[in-house]
Amino acid sequence: MSNWVKIISTINSVSHSYSSLRYLKKIGAGSFATVFEVQNSETRNNYALKVINKDKITNSNLLRRINQEIHIHKSLDSPFIIKYHKSWETDSSICILLELAKRGDLFTVWRRQKILPDYSICKYLAQIATALDYMHQNEVVYRDLKLENVLLSDKGEVKLSDFGLAGKLCKGKHDLTFCGTMEYMSPEMLAASFYSHSTDFWSLGVLAYSLIFGRYPYQPEATYNDMINKVLSCRPSYSSPSSVISQSCKSLLDGLLEVSAKKRIASLDELKEHAYFRSFDFSSLREIRRDGFQLGSKFPLMQHIRNAINTPMKINMQENRTFEF
């Protein structure tokens, strides 16, 4: 018990009276947390409030992961990463107040449209790569890049979210922690081998392929051994009945989906030099700024939210393919 108390005490707890956040709607739920759209009645700014039910935290490893998620997320400051605002705890919950992405997630857009316009894909990939480069420069490996975790602002800009599987990793170093979503795992991750920041660029390749072709490059298998065998034994198909794929596009996918981590495209600088991005102005990304919301002084947990936490949650089966061991 004392160990749990020590872990909880390191979370950035904020002591506030609960009177200024107004519940608007429930926007998501998973195994451990429920996400609400709320409004600060003092500033009229809207936020996403992630509420983690302590009853769902069944061991100290989960608590450490939440603690790490908070500390990593609060250290990141990029216009292409969902902004962390505050976190605090109540008797029953751990609460994390985040920037609200008003257009939802890229998975929903992809599921509806399947194949996106070329310029939109190029812009999304450039913004995601910029966010990954920023994280890697700050010694963070994401490990959970997927369409569901790419949110979109009201202006259509990319916002990476959910740092529950992110970890600290110094440049040039390697890790062995096995985690992620099967379809997006790099070969070295699937093989439970050492990996570096380049594992995130394999995931970027999977995401890029999915946006271009409307399908995953490798469909998930029953076991991780089956999946690694598929990845190692065959290259993804570049045939598309709906469009002609350029040589530069194929070259980009070949570079990102390179089985050898040492040969893989694994940096923003390499992407900038690639022919696929020849007509994209990366300098335009420097002009994108985050909205400067001013927070009020109070952060409540309204009764509406308390009631919603206590109702049974529908578990998204997509989440059941995300693991950490």
C-alpha cells in the first residue's frame, strides 16, 4: 500500500474546488478511462477531460504507466501534439485535462473515406513526422502511432494523443519493452528484439500505406509469430484499383516499411529530402501555432461526470489489440 501512495504522490495533483467545469458530453470510453468534453465556465474554453477510474487500476504497474504517461505528456509542447493542461486526483479518479481536438480522430475519417486526397495525406504525414522528430529529439519513443491516436483540430491540423505506451529513450539507445498495436508494430518489436526510435517510423509507414490504399499493409494475424513471419516473408502489395501510385510514393513506402531498422527512413531530415515531399513546404509548419487558452482557477468533477463514470462502459475491440508486457 505504501508503494501505491508513493506513486500516486508523484502525480501532479491539483487542489481545487469543483465548481467551474461544465459537463457537455461523453466522447469516448476504454478499459480504464472515460473521456468527456467539458467547458470552463469562467473562460468558455472547451477541453477533453480524461477520467481514470481507480477501481480499474488493479496493480502498481498500471499506476506507474499512468504516472509515466502524465509526466511524459506534460513535458511535450508541440502544435502537433495534444496539449496537456492539468492533472489531479479525487478519492475515486485520476483526472487529466487536455486540449480538445474538435474534428475527432483520423481513423474515423479514414473509415468513412478509405482513400484520402494526395495533398491531405502529404500534409498529415509531414505533421506526424514533425511531431515524432520532436519527441525523439526530447528522448521519447511513442510506440503507439496509429490512426486512432491521430486527432484533428478544428483547422484540420494533426494532434498526436495518448501517451500511455510512450517511454523515455535516449538517442542512440535501444529498448526491449514489448508494446503497441499488432498492425503497426515494427519487425524488431514483433520479434521481441531491441528497437530504437526508428520503430515509430515503421508505424508511420503503416499509417501512410493505410491512408494511400485504404487498407493495412499487413492484416493482423492470430499470433505475433504469425505476424512477424508474414512481415518477413512478403512485401505489401502496391496495387490499387482506384488510383495510380507514383514511383515516389512507392519509394517512400519502401523506405518506411524497410524490415532492417538500420536501412529504414527514420528521421524528419530524410523525409524532407524524399521526392514524395518535393512539392510540400515544410517551412509552413513553423507558422502553425497552438491556440493560447487561458485556464481558470477551478477544475471540477461534476455530478454528471461522476454518474457517467459509474455506468458500464462499452469496450472498443480495437483497444484489445494494444498490449504491454
